[in-house]
Amino acid sequence: MRKILVVDDEENVFRRVTRVTQNMQCEVEWETTLSKGLSAIEENTYDVVLLSDNLPDGRGVEVVSRICQAPSHPEVVVLTRLGDLNDAEAAICDGAWNYIQKTYARKDEDIRLNLKYLLEYHKEKMMHRPCPVPVKCSGIVGESQALQVCFDHLARATSGDANVLITGETGTGKELFARAIHQNSNRWDDSLVVVDCAALPVTLVESLLFGHERGSYTGAYQARDGLVGQADGGTLFLDEIGEMPLAIQKIFLRVLQERKYRSVGGTKEIPSDFRLVAATNRNLEEMVREGTFRKDLLYRIRAINITLPPLRAREDDIKLLATHYRSIICQRYGIENKDFAPDFIEALKGYSWPGNVRELINALETAISQAGPEATLYARHLPKDIRLQLIGKALEKTINGESATEAGPSLSEAIQLPLETFKSFRKSVICRLEKQYLQALINAAHNNKSKAINISGLSRSRLYDLLKQHQLSL
């Protein structure tokens, strides 16, 4: 049975879709928020997604690309009340099937026919979908579903010369994907020229990209080739393209269209047959709205869009990544591989990783250094900020899971008239917080004494004293 998902906070939209598909052997599901809709798309298979452009928790038009890249590759139709040509253009460029107004006067039969054509197209597309092409992914570690979607787009990107935009948070591996695209393309035996746009000096950006002639400016004692020229026949990787100055964006757009450039001080146009791969951790659509990034350049560089998931969405990959980089770090230090204690892996999976894979690598390096000659890595070897966040989450979970009586009074409730001495008040508050911490510790350690000692950093005798003091057992 075909499945249609309606992501819209207006019930009448869901009711109408249900009505017109009654005799089409379709199952129609309904979500009222963007977050719930995205969760449903990640967990289930859909043929069509009818997506509102304006939801209580976000704008649907900004996640069209993400939905199109979901494992079931559904067809997306954006539904809008007011309509905006720029939004329509962005949605279509990101892979939407259509962008239509909710108030558009259509008969039920017209809607039924359009959905029928859309479902037939999706069925045919999936039947003739090519098998993934094996690609070399040196340094890219993971088997999660979120990463498999990226591998699929990577395979497609290697089969042609279309411009590729890789988006994702800092530390998600954008440069690794750029290198994989180059290594698996028909340009693999030519240069991959990496340009960090954030590190280009503003006064020398044009010269560094396009080269300069002798005497073209003070200090130009001899002619030099630019990075665009060096990429001729190969791949030009513009990292952090969102940092490229507007004036250079205009010049680069023409270079991208014509594959010709003019050096600073030069009079002739020089051809350069390069393939462009760009990356950014910024929201380029938002930058377009703010006027800090050219809309025409965005559409030109985004022929193929690969959005890399954050590490917190790849929990299944965390142990694989830790094992992979543990071996690299230990080899670099010239020591034997260290083992992982269960609480170490549990801690890695419980942390949110705002710095993604890069932060994980740094945390592993810290842990290995902290462990010294010890053969096993425990949670206590991790950086303190990670351990503190995990303790905070455990405390919050424990407190939220208790009744108000069990958790004790809030701070405002604890301050009552007549006021007691500050010393007495401080002692009572600390006593209550200590008990809450110990209760959270017991839960986090699953009643395991050794584990509780490793997490808390307390000595065995001190831990026992505190447990006895607060009438708790472990």
C-alpha cells in the first residue's frame, strides 16, 4: 500500500487528502509539527510528503533537501498559504516536486489525479533506481542509516561533474567527503586544490584565487598562478564558502559559469576545467535572505547537496569511530591499543557531541593521555566538561523522575520566614544537593560500586561515608 504523509498543523488539509485518496489504496498519516514529521520520515517509508511551509516549530521549505534524501526518497510537495517566489525557487532547487497554495481552487478530482501521477512516478523511479556504486571512503567511518544516505549521494556525485555542496555542522567530516568525491571521480589523477575561504586575507582573496601578473600591485615582483588555475583538470574544494566576500562571489559566479578567469592585472581570460566541490557549516539560505550570500551563486553550487548528520544522530557509529581513532592515536603514541570499559562507551553514547567527530577524536586523545600506563579506558578518563554534562543530565533525569516531595523543595520554597542563619541555610541546601547527586550516581552506575567510584572520582571510603550519611545504599 502506498503511503502519504501530511505534515501540516491544519486539520482540514489532512481531512481533504484523506477524502480524495479514499479509493486509491493509500494510507494517509498526519503530523502537526516539523520535528514530528521529520522523525516519522526517518523511521518510516513514504511515497509522498505533503509539507506545509510554515509550521509551529519551523519552516518546511528549509528541510526539503533533507526529506528528499531520506531512505525512502519521497516526493515532496510544499503547501503554502501566502506563497513566495523565492521560497518556491529554493524548494524546487532542493528537489521538491511542486510548490502550491492551499487556497488554490482545485476540484477533488484534480487533486486525486495529481496524486495518482505523483505516486506512479515515485514507483517507477524506485524500480529503476540504480544500485549504489562502491566507492572508496578513506577515513569515513560508520554504518548508521543516517550515514548510508550520505554514501548514496556520494556515489551519485562521483559519476559526473556536477557542482556539489556539502553542508553540516563543524566537525562532521565535510573535507573527508570532498576528498572521497575527488578520489572516486574521473579526475582522481589530477589535483585536488583545497581552499579555506575563512583563512583567505580579504586584501589578497582575488590574487590568491585567480593569480596575478608581475607589477599588478605593490609587492607583486613576479607573476603567480592562482588556486583556480592550479585546479585545472582536477577538483577545486572551497571549504567554508559562506565566508567568501560578496565582491568575490560576483566574480567567482562568472568564473563558475564560463570556466574562465582573469588574473589580477591580466588582460586575457584563461580557461580552467575544474570540478567544484564546496562546503559550509552556515545556513546559506538565511545568508541569502540577509543579503550576505548571492542567491544565484547558491543555486549554481548546489547542483548536488550532501547534508552530513551530526554525531548525536549517529549513535550506532560512536563505538566504531572510537575504535578506529583509538587505534590511530595509540599507534601514533607508540603504545598498545587500550580497551574500553562498558561505562566508557556508555558515556560516549550519552554525550551530545556539539563538536561532532572532531570533538570525539580530541576526547579520545585526552582519555588515552589521562590513562597513562593503564590498559583500560574508563569514563573518568574523559575530559571534565564531558563528565560534568553527563552528571548534569543524570541529575536532571533523576529530579524530573521524582515527585516534588522526593526531590525536595525548590530554592524559593526553601527560603522561608523567619530566616535562618546563612550557615544553616547553606548546610541544608548542600545536604539536599548531595543527596540528589548520589541518587543520580546510583542510577548512572546501575548500582555498581566500582562504576560509581569511576564516575564520581570519589574514593571508596568517602563514597561509603556519604551514602551512610544520606541513608542510601549501593
